[in-house]
Amino acid sequence: MQYSYRRPRRKIVAEINVVPYIDVMLVLLIIFMATAATVTLGVKVDLPQSTAEALPTDSKPPLIASIDKQGLYYLDVGESGDTSLTAQEMSALVKAQLVADKDAQFVVKGDGDVPYKRVVELMVLLQESGVPSLGLMTEPVENEK
């Protein structure tokens, strides 16, 4: 008797192995989650490319947009510097100043007790009114002895 050993024939599997695709998908998911956490929204502010210096004395002074503790707006223009303004009045006044002087400089002066959100709202209001760039006014730090 002669025995012959025959291997059983395997069936051909016609399915796609999806395990590598799942691995790639999970890596991409982690990358997207990490990058989405670092993306933030903000107000565009043009920052100087060098150290901050005082404005030259021969140039005209900047227009100062202020917000006080109560959240009232002020714009230092002529005699209306101490009159509170609504958001619409502030926007109209800023647009008028830009029509009169397209190179007018604007500075935001916020009270130290005003929430940051209110200062940003003022900055957005100025940006929507057409102000191309603005600065933030601060007081110098006093040296404590």
C-alpha cells in the first residue's frame, strides 16, 4: 500500500484585511484631536516687530477708545471725551474719524477691573468700524522697594 500525502486545498480568502486601516484611522484621529485643541480664535492685532517705543512727539496723538468699570465706552475726540457712548455711537464716531483722517491711530484704554471679555468686545467693535490696527494702553509698573 502506498500512501500519498496530499495537502488539503485551502480556500482563497477574498476579504480585505481592515486592521491596518483601523490603525491608520486611529492615528489620524489622535492627530486631529491634538491639533483641534490648539486652534484658538482671537482678534487680529498688529504687533510691532521691535521693542515698544513711545510715539514720537511730533506726530499727532492717537485717539483713545476707553471702557470704564461700568462697561461704558468713551472716545477721546474733541469735547466729547468725557461723554459715555453706546456701541452704535462709538462705531459712527470712529467711522467719521477714519473718513476725516484715514491714518488715525487708535489705542484701547481699559480699566483694570473691567473683564477681559468687555475689552475684547470694544476691540471687535473698533475692528468692525474699520480700524486697521490698534494698540493697548498700559501704565508703567512702579518699582516696589
